[in-house]
Amino acid sequence: MKIGYARISTKSQNLDLQIDALKKSGCEKIYKDIISGSLSNRPALDKLLEDVNKNDVIVIGSVINKVKQVDLCSIKDSGSPFVFPFPFAI
């Protein structure tokens, strides 16, 4: 199964573009966090990592603010592959 993860830093930002990209990439389930990138506690990401199975693929919603290293390390440690739904540059 493809599982999506979207994050924005503040409620004044909008998750819609990330969610649309995740849906277009075939995600059946999407986890969302609205939390500052400076914080390492990400409740939705933690829940995703609890729920993910070995054969699932984790799709990251955005790298506009560059996915934080803690996010990628946590996802990598889950043992599932992860992809980005659109081209990006780091």
C-alpha cells in the first residue's frame, strides 16, 4: 500500500497541494502534521511509522521546506521504501 505523509509548519499554511499530490500518486492513506519543523515531535509521522508494514511505500508530500532530517531518518528506519510524488531538488 502507498501511505502518504504531509506536513506544514503553521495553520496559516495549506496542506491541499501536498494532499492532492499524494492522492495523485496513489496513496490510500495520508497522515498530516501541522507542526513547526524545529520540533522533533511529529504525532502523525509517529502514527504512520507504527502503522506501516514491510511492503508499504511511504510517499512524502513536500520538500518545499526540505523534509527535515529527523523525518527521513525515522522513515528510513521503518524499513519501508519512500518516494516523493514530484521532482525536487535538495
